Amino acid sequence: MSLRAPGFPRAGLGILLAVALAYGLVIGVRALYGWDPVLDGDAVLQVALIAAPFGFFIGFGLFDYWFRWASGAPTVPEEHSSHGARSWKDYFRVNTDHKVIGIQYVVTSFFFLLVGGMFAMLVRAELAQPGMQFVNPNAYNGLFSVHASILIFLFIIPVFAGFANYVLPLMIGAPDMAFPRLNALSYWMLPVAGIMMLASFLAPGGSFSTGWTAYAPLSTEAPIGQVFFTIGVQFAGASSIATALNFLVTIITMRAPGMSFFRMPLLVWANFSTSLLVVIATPFIAASQFFVLLERALGFNFFEVTRGGDVLMYQHVFWFYSHPAVYIMMLPGFGIISEILAVKSRKPIFGYRMMAFSLLAIVVLGFTVWAHHMFVSGMQEWIRVPMMITTAVIAVPTGIKIFSWLATLWKGVLHLDTPMLFALGFVTMFTLGGISGVMLAMIPFTIHVSDTYFIVAHIHYVLFGGSLFTIFAGAYYWFPKMTGRMYDERLGKLHFWTTFVGFNLTFAPMHLIGIEGMPRRVADYAQEFAGWNLFISIASFVVGLSTLVFVYNMVVSWRAGIRAPANPWKALTLEWQVSSPPPIFNFDTIPTVVGGPYEYGVPGAVHGVFKGAEVKTTATPAGAAPVGD
Amino acid sequence: MEAGALTLPHGGGHDEHHGPPPANRSSRVDAPTLGMLLFIISEIMVFGAFFTAYFFIRVVQGAEWPAEGTHLPQAIAGVNTAILLSSSLTMHWTVMAAKADNRAGMRAGIFTTALLGFTFLFIQINEYVHIGFSPSDSAQGSIFYGLTGLHGAHVFIGLMLLCFVAIRVFRGHFSSAHHRGLEIPGIYWHFVDIMWVVVFTTVYIL
């Protein structure tokens, strides 16, 4: 145990010093202004929540290299900057290897999936019968708020960043990300944000209970548990922005020779588009939470109508991030599905260029639809119809993707293994979620079902049936590459069918009770909904149990699965052309890309070649993906 | 978000290369410069959100500007604008000096730039002390402190970067061959200055 070397002991010391600093700062400032009492617990907590993570980062060694650089000292290769992980302990150190960081991301995110899923189980247990069973209404509000926040900010968004971290540099033929140290910092902000949100349960007054949307003035007047969300989101957001910036720079500057933009796998395209969204939109949620924090901590009046503030402003700023955020939570999944469908149906992706352009179209249109979340908020009426139109229009690029996937499957040789099952499950479920989305774009309908279970059904069809299915598909698809082991196919299929059936039994009835008027976010409900709710709760426990099958499969296969070959799926993209798991700097020689990534079924098709190997090119490239440019 | 500023350390002349082998350069754009530009885009969006708040308070709610009984010191802020803008010129001069291997010029340039930046911040804080209203008085006061304070925080970050750069300038780390570690904080500093012009115009002039 050394307090001088970077690591957990020094990180603990850093946190202690930061808390001490928070006390000192608050007492000092309050004494200076002559406020009484000098010690204010809430103020200390808020300062400490900001300072303690930095104490942790500095103590943990994330800034060591930069401090040396900033002070003009010669930089040294730290012990932890070496690539690769030799034992499990290396995953608990600062590591700049994108493959290690990718696994750190994915495992951390899945941990938070289990935590967030557990909250969902508690919510469903409470809702199994009308009346109050296990928790009081305030605790119930806390449960669904933390459930949503954890699964959005600590699972869906970062798990995609984790997969991309692992496979994206491999796919474009790069040895690592553009900024490996920033990448490490991005990862370590995540557990900090997650622990902060969970720690809100310890706060006096309970956890934050304002939903993941944290609307003002509810959030500005909520008990102190709210600031755990307000500040936790800042770290999750900063992590997201830093990773997105890293992806963009990596994709633009580090592609292998011959890897033109239109030879990039669609996963790379998807992450390029997502990263654009993150860099442009995420600052808005940071700002919205700054407003809340300033209002709570320093008595600002952004939302205080009696002093000239505007209460709807919060919702505009929040949704200007959070609508693009639903695409941040979906586009990388589109990329995963495009990879899997092409490989597993042994056909070139249909309409490759349209797939790429539709991603960019979603990026642009994603910024024009935010107020459709506010149809009943009392905003200016003239905004409604334009937002209805843009919302309907954004279904077009998504439709292009759905039809392209169907055309890819058309007359393909389908390999119905676990990744493919999840991919097909995604296409069907996401289409249903998309259709209820178009329904919700229609103002008269949305006024009828606002704040009912119809909304809950819609969001879960797109985030569970959509995003989570793509995540499972991706987890199975790249499991051999990331761990060097094969997963158990039988358990994988069992996982799929239990999840798929349980998911539909859980969320499909919610459409019905929603239209009948059962309000969301309420711990109790009318007697007439009792039957369906009991049914939904039982079905949701099936989903919960099916996740245990997944966890068991992953853990056991990682420890004792059969060794994976380099390319078990016979895929063309570059990550499958190296060993499983890949060598320490990915490639011994940088590959040269000579063709499109999805030329399946084309005789002699090659995507990338390594120096020394004979270059074979196809006579005519297949599909709509012309070579070159 | 401050993390983005930390991409800088990859620049600079005298660092050893620690890390993965070099990748193929698929773009003429320099990676750290591109990283800084993307970071600036996301910074602009943070300001954009604060301007949205300004828009809602001043235009949508139609609040009186500045709030009744308050006065914004346009003249002092104008002088401060001139100070900050001239620091952009001296920053540019510093980079030019580095490109010409003019060590004395580099030192004078970075010193003047940082000094002007600190002066700006000092005057801004002084203005807060004497302005006579607080953020809790009114929404107009909140957004005044919100926008100028957000910008002040960026000046502070920029000044920290300039201090790091100054240390390296005085240690002679930059030359005509290696000046990326000087140029990239410079880009950030120019961004802070341009942003001030927008903040100054909307808050004090309009």
C-alpha cells in the first residue's frame, strides 16, 4: 500500500482531501459573508459531490501524465500505460488500451443493467396489486427515477461506447484510439456517476424522485437527493462527450490505407453519427443541470416565474438534448444490427450508401423534433404542428433502414444463432416501437395518451425491444473476439426466447391499459387495471430471470468456454482478421483495405489484406456499394 | 467537459512517445487540433443553452432588460472587451514568434497574453462586486451572472492552459518545428475571446 503511487489507496486519500476541501471552502465562504450558521450540510454535500470525483481521478493516477506535461517536466511512461491486461487486477487500474477500456466499459455497464433491472423488478412488485405493498409513494418515485437514470446514463449510452471502444479501432485498422489517456478518463467517470446516483438513496429525504427528466421546478425544490442526479449526470455527460470526440478524431484521422468513408463498416458509420450527436447535444443537458444546480445552490432564478424566469425553458433545453439522446441510444444499435444481419445472412448489406446517409439524416432531423415531448406542457401552440410534421418525417430515414435490413435478409442463407435471433427480434420489436412512435407524433392521439402506460410501452419497445436487443446481439456477436472463448449457444437461445416472450407479455398489454387511461409514474392505480398489472408483473419477472441465464452464460463461458477461433462467423470486417482476442497493438502490420466490408457471397471478395499477403480483388463488387472514391 | 482541454498534451515538442505504434494518417487534419475544434463545438453548445435561457427570459417572457433599477456598466465592459481582444492579438503574435524561432518574442507574447487575461478576469470580478444586484434578485440578474460567469470560467480554464504553456515557453520547449502545444491552447484562447464578443453584445449592448 503506497500513498505515493497511483491506485486505490491514493484515490481514497484524494477523496478525503476533496471532502476536507469542501468543508473548508464552505466554512470559509460562509464566514466571509457572515452567514449563520457557518457550516451548512447541504452546501458541503454539493461541493463535495463535485470535488470528490476529482480527488478520486487525481489520486487514481488519471492526471499524472498531464500534470508532468503541464509543469514542463519530461513525461514518463507510467506503469499503467502499458497495453493489455495480464490479470483481472489490471481492469481495476488506469489502462490506456482501448481493448481493456472496452471491456471495462461493457462489464461496468452490464453491472448497472442488473442494478437498474432490479429496480424495475421492485417497481413491478409494488404494482402487482392495487394499493400500497412494499414501498411508500415517495420511495416508489425514487425507484423508477433511479431505474431510468441508471439504465439510460449508465447502461445504454456507455455500453455502446464500450463495444465501439473495443471494435471500432480494430474495424478501421488503427492500433488504438486517438487519445488513449482521455479514453481512460472517460471510462473512470462512469463508475463515479453510477455510484453517485445509487448513493442518493442514502441522502436525507430519499433518492432523487423526479424521473430521469428532473423537470424544474420539481427538481429545484426536491430534497437534497436530487443533486446526486444533477451532478452525477455531469460526469456521465462529460464522459460521453470525451468519448465521442475521441471516436470522431479516431475515425477521421486513423483509418487504414484504402479505408475510404464508403468502405467503413456501418458500425463505424453509426458511431460517427452518434458521436456527432453527442458532441452537439450533450452540452445541453449539462447546461440544464447547471441551471438546476445554480438555482438550488446559489439561489438563481432561471425558472422562478414571479421574478421573470421561464419554467418551460428547462423542458426546451432538456429535450433539445434528450431527443437527440434517444438516437444516441439507438444509432450504435443500428450499426450492430447491420453487421450481424449481413454476416448471418451471408449477403451484402442492401443499400449501403443509403444506410450511411440515413444515419446522417437522423442526426440532422434529430435536432428538429424536441418539442414533441412537450405537446401538453402548455408551450406556444404554433410549435406543435411543425413538430408533429418533423416527427413524422424522421420515421422516413428509420424506415429506409428497416427496409434495407429486410432486403438484406431477402433470399439470404440465414444462420439463426443467438446474435441473429436477437437481431431479428430487434427488427420486429423496434418496428412496433417505431409505429407507436408515429402514433405519438399525432397531436390528438398524444394528448389522449400523454403520461399513461402507452408512453411506458412505447419507450420500452424502442429502448428494450430496440436498444437492449441490439446490445445483447452485439454482446453475443463479439463475445468470441473480446474474450477469446465461445459462449454456450443453447443457453443463448434459451435467453433469447425467454427474453423475447417475456418482453412482449410485459410491455404489449401496457399499450392497452395506457389507452384505457392508467397513468404512469404513480404507485397506486384503479381496481379495473388489477388483472393486467398482475399479469405484467409476472411476465416482467420472467424477463428478470432470463437475464440471469445471460449472466450465467457469460460468466461460465468466459471462464471455461471452448477457445474461439479468429473468425468464427467468417466475417470480412477487419476485427475478425486478427486473433481472438487481438494482439496487444491490434495489428502487426497495418492492413490495407481493398474492397467493401460486406461482400458476402461474392466469390473471392476481400475487404482488407495484410502486407505480404497476395492482393486479390473481386472483378465486380456486389450490391450497391461501389468500390473507390 | 473540461476533459476535452486535456487532449492537449499530445502536442508539444519534447515529449517522448509513450503508447501505441503510429497509425496510418488518413486525414491531413492534425488529430489534437481536430480534437480541440470538436471540443470547442461542444463548448459553443453549452453557451448555446445559456443563450437559450437568455432568450426565454428576455424575449419569450419579455422581461425588462436590464432589470428595473439596475444598470450594466457598458463602458467598463467595453474597455474589458478591448483588453481581451488585444490578448488574442498577442496570442497570435506568440505563435508567429514560435514559428520564427524568436524566443524573446515568444516569452514576451505569452507573458502579455496571460497578463491581459488576468486583468480581464480581475475587472470582471470587480464589476460583480460593484454592480449592485445579485443572481437571486431577478431572472435577468441570474442570466447576467450565468452568461458572464460561464464565460469567466472559460477565461479561467484558458488562463490555466496559458500558464502551462508559459512554463514550457520559458523552458524553451517550442520552436519553429514544434509549436503544436502552443498553437492549440491558442485556438482555445481565440474561442474564449470570440465568445466574449457575443456575450458582450447580447448582454451589455442589445
